[in-house]
Amino acid sequence: ARTARDAAKESGDFAQLVTVASRYFPSDAGMLAGNDIAAVLEDQGEFAGAAHWVRRLLAVKAPLTAEPAWRVTAARRFLFAGDRSAAESVLRGIDDLSPFVQVSITKPATPDGAANLSPKAWLDSLAPQVPSRPQLASETRMPYGDPAHGGGFRANAPLLFPRWEQALVRRYAVEEQLNSLLLDLVENKKAALPALFPIATAGKVAVRTLFGVAVYDAESGEESWRIENDMAPERLVAGEPIRRVQGRAGVQGFISQPYDGNNPEQHPLASVILRDGVYGSISSDGQRLFVLEDLAVMPQNIYGYWQQEDVVDPLGRDWKTNSLVAYDLQTGRRLWRIGGRTVEDVFAPPLSGTYFFGAPVPDRDELFV
């Protein structure tokens, strides 16, 4: 990451600098690249974009954010982006800003030799330099509203600024494979459209992940609850020990081989995230979340090749059935389950032996599936 950042700065390649900051942001070099991006955007007059990267650095508590000089620069970027409250917040704890007068403001608010320059006085002195705000738009025709990325609607809300984000993958090794696979698909001019569709209802956002299902608070992005699957795609491709179905012995090793850069279209991960509409299907009636479970995913045979005889699954999974489960949307408590394996048992759930091709469509007190 450090080498890539140095090369991007030396060549002046802004796109490469963004790639370094996005891919390696948790590292020191990635955070420094993010700070470099903020500086470039400020020089170009794109203060909203510069403030966005400042917020990312503050969110991860990057080491450089503890330096008073950096915080003063961050406050200026916030102020020029129209967010004075954020500027005041980042200056909290710095009582005297006089050491920064000569580099930060053209006309000091206090005469030479003054004892202290408060944050409020420093921000007030910058007011004449703050760029004029663009007129609020009723619609937007480009990302962030205008060429300077400072557009706003009539409600004075910034456009297309992410409020929160959550990873659908938890293991770093699997995330690296997924990023490489998607990059190779794009370079091969393939439309990498995800088949994992989130739904939003009753103040919650639910989505199928590579480790199960997760439900988040729509306002804050905090996780409300989640379901983890022992045979989730993330575990299958990570090479972790997995317990076989029906209490059989555990299986060690890669059920699906890691992506090595060859044949991206044929790798099982591509099928899970781009083709498998059954795995990514969830629905809700506003009170319950309906999820398909007991899904066998990521077969060992190659996509597109049909095999006539039944294949013995190494994990003992049943590829001919799955189950439909209802959870309480707010708490995650399981309410009922139907479907599953065909068993000769009086306690077998309703519709056992069924394969559901998608989550149900709710209509008042009925479900269509």
C-alpha cells in the first residue's frame, strides 16, 4: 500500500490514489492516501468531497487526526463545505488558534500580539472566504448534484452522501478473493450485477450476506440481529472445518477452491453473488422476515455443465429441497418453519421435500410462493 501510494503521488495519478485509499484504507498508507485525496479535492474547490474524506478519517480515528494542525485544516474543509457544526466539533479542545493564523487565514481576526484566538473567532474570520452556496435543486442530473459536488435539494440535504455502510463479508481472505473476482469480470466486460437484494421496511434493512442474513437499523446502520449459517458461502470458500449434515464427521479443507485469477465466470463465488436468485431472495410483510434456509450452494461441478446422475455431496447436503423460515423482523426470534428434507416422521414440518424457488410474496394474511 505504501509503495502504491508513493507511485500514485509521484505520477500524479489521482485515480490510482483513490484506488489505494479505497482498497487499503484500514492501513496507515491507505489513510494517508485518503488525506492526500482530501487535499487534492480542496485545491480543486470540491470542498464537499474533501469533507467526505475528512469524515472517513475521523470515523476510523486515524493517527493523524490527533494532530492540531490537521484538525485546523479539517475544520476549514468542513466550513467551506457548509458544515459549520462539524468544523466547531473538530476544533473542540484547541483553545488557541493563533499559531495557525499565518497559514490558515488571510486577515487575522485579532491584531498582532493578541493573546488567544478562539475557535469561534477563527471560524468567523474565515466566513468571507467561504464559497457561495449553489441554489438548491429540485432534481439532480449528476452525482452529488453539481460539478463541485456541493448540490442540495430543497430540504438542504446533501445528495448521494453515504450515511453508513456494512460489509456483507467478514473474512478478509474471502473479501480479497471477491474483489479480485469482480475486478476480473469487469475487465472481461461482463455485467457484474449482484443477486443479493436488500429490502427495507418498518425502519429495518435486511439483506442476505455471505455468512447468512443480517438486519440493520435503517437510520443508524447498527446491526439489529443476524443469522449465521454453518455452511454459508464464506465458510465454504475459506477452508474452515465444517460439520456435515445429519451429525456426520467434520470435513476439513476447501469445499470450493479459492479464486486464483482463472475463469472468473466459472468460480462458485460468481454464481452465488451474481446468478443464484434463490440464495439472495428474502421478503417481509413489515412484521416478519421470510428467509430461505437449508440451501445447498457452491457445487463442486462447473457452472453450465449438466450432470445426469446424482452427485454425492461431500457435506451431505440435499440439493433437491430447502425450507422457508419466518423471523420476527424487530427481534430476530424464529416464528415458524416449513419445508426441508423428506423424512418418515410424524413430526416432519409441513411441505417437507419441497424446493422453494424464492421468498414468498405477502398479501395481507396470505403468502404466495
